[in-house]
Amino acid sequence: MNINECGWNDQLAKDFHSLFKPPLLPARIAAQYKSHYSIVHESGEARATLAGRFLHNTPRDADLPAVGDWVAVTKADEESKAVIHGLLPRRSKFSRTAPDLEQRSGTAEQVLVANIDLALILSSLNEEFSLRRIERYLTMVWNGGAVPLLVLTKVDECADRSEFLEAIGDIAMGVPVLLTSAVQGEGLDALREYLKPGRTAVMLGSSGVGKSTLMNALMGRDVTEVAAISDYKDRGRHTTTHRQLYLLPQGSIIIDTPGLREIHLWSDEEGFGRTFQDIEELAASCRFSDCRHGEEPGCAVQLAIVNGELNEGRLRSFHKLQREIAYQENRISASTARREERKRSKLYKEHRKMLRLRNRLK
């Protein structure tokens, strides 16, 4: 791969040259490992590490490079090595609350991939299928600025698709839904229509939904390992161990990701509102503007449940994710307050030190 095949264009070049000067060169993060990155630049692929100053001046882990990011690099003496000095602003991202909840800065955002146009949310038609999980993915994708596409996999193993399609229709809210079988090739041509040259897509989903099999089918060759799902509740095993950018034969870019066991939201009200647009529209007709959609009189949401227009499980999911977002926002506010207090305390100490020094010099 080279940088032009990875989505580099005139607008990115303009943005890059307004922020960075030679000898810095543009590159894209193709893979992320524990101690280094794999990048693609004008001469091909290389191994890269972070410059010490860049790492020191970046307090939030979420602002460090992720797969899909455009970065500014210098080549080391060896052609196959590079150093990352800066990051171009992201146009989109897919992030979650970090599993360890606390990173270097006390904030909790973990950016998994960046600068994506399309997010393929995969769910297999077996016991792994979960509407509540899909709602979470949709909220996270909308919030990050990408466009979601629901890809239902393993349709060759499903005797009755209609039940799944009816269920997904209640939460999709205009999001396209594709039925696919990577084994039989069903739906792959329809999927390729969304994967246009120069566009970047990401595959999201739990282990065992068929991401690796679908990736190999789209690539036309085996590029990722495939493992059979376990016999216990159709649960899958991890085969992808890190996030990796690939160039598809038709010229589009796709990022494969490991299955996510924890998908805690890193979201705001905008992404949440788009996922639960049906409930938001019903809520506008409630008698009270602060209705919590419980036992309040004149609740249009509860009336919709009684009339069979809204699934009660969806409302429970609405409340659960709403509480999760509120908790997260409170946590971030508290973290920000602590950080500001530490900053004020440091400035105060430096000021007192300067005054003492000045008094000695008098």
C-alpha cells in the first residue's frame, strides 16, 4: 500500500501543509501494537514510534494516534522506521469508555479507529443476536460521526430470517440492513456497493459474528484467521488480535477489529437521540416536559407500549443507556474539576515560589 491508495486526497494535503512543515511527511496509521505502530506513507509501509515530545505534550490517551488516523512523521536513518510527531484533526471516530476506566489524564475515552466513513455493524443470526447490543453500536457510531450499516451474517445457518428482520426493523430507524453469507457469497455484491474506492469502513461486532470470514471473502484471499464458534450459546472466540487496515481489491479501505466484549458508551445526547428517535418523538407528546416515562399521567411513551407500538425492552434499554451517559458525564466533570484544581494548585505554588525569590533579592 501507499498513501494515495489509503484515502489521501487534496483536502487532506491542504490541511496537512497548513499544520506541518518539512521534513514532516504525511502517513496513515495502518495497525496499532503495544509498543509501536504500522504506518503507510508515500514510499510504502513502515514501523513507527511516538516522538517523546509528542507523547509528553498529549495529556489524553484519546488524543494519541489510533488506526485510521493521519499523522506527521519523520523517517529515521533506516527506511523502514519512522517517528510520529503530530496528528491531523479527525473527521470521525469510533470510541468507547476505556475498559480500565482511568487513563493517564483521568478521563476514560478510548478511540478504537478514526477517520471512518462507514461502520459495518455485524450481528449473526443465531443466539448471539442482540437488539440491545446493536442499539449500543448505533449510538456509538452516530456519536462518532460515521454512517452505520447493519450487516446480518450467517444467513445460511438461519431457517427463518423474517423474525430477525422484524425485530431489527423496530430499532434500525432508516439504517440500511444487509443479509449476508460469506460462505455462500450471498449479499456480498450488495455490500461491495457501499465500499466505494477511497472510502474507509470499519467492521464492528462481537467475537464469532463472522468478521474474519467476511473480511477474507471481500479480500478474495485469507488475510485473517478464522475459528469455529464454541458450542456454548453460539459464542465466538477471538481470532483478530489487533486493529488492522486493509485495502480491498476494488480500492476501498476497511479496518478489521477484534470482537468487543465491553462496549460501554462514550457518547453524548446527539448519538443517543438518533438511536432512540422513535422514543424521542413519542416523548414530545407527553403531558409533562420532564416526563421520565414511568408512571406519570399522560405519558405518550407508556401509551405506545400499551397499544403495542413500542417494545417495553426498548424502553428499558433507553433508560439504561440514558443512565450510563449521565454517569459518564458526571465522571468526566469530576475528573475535569480535579485536573483544574491540580493546575491551580501548581500555579499557586509557582507564584508563591516566585514571590519568595523576589523578596530574597530585595
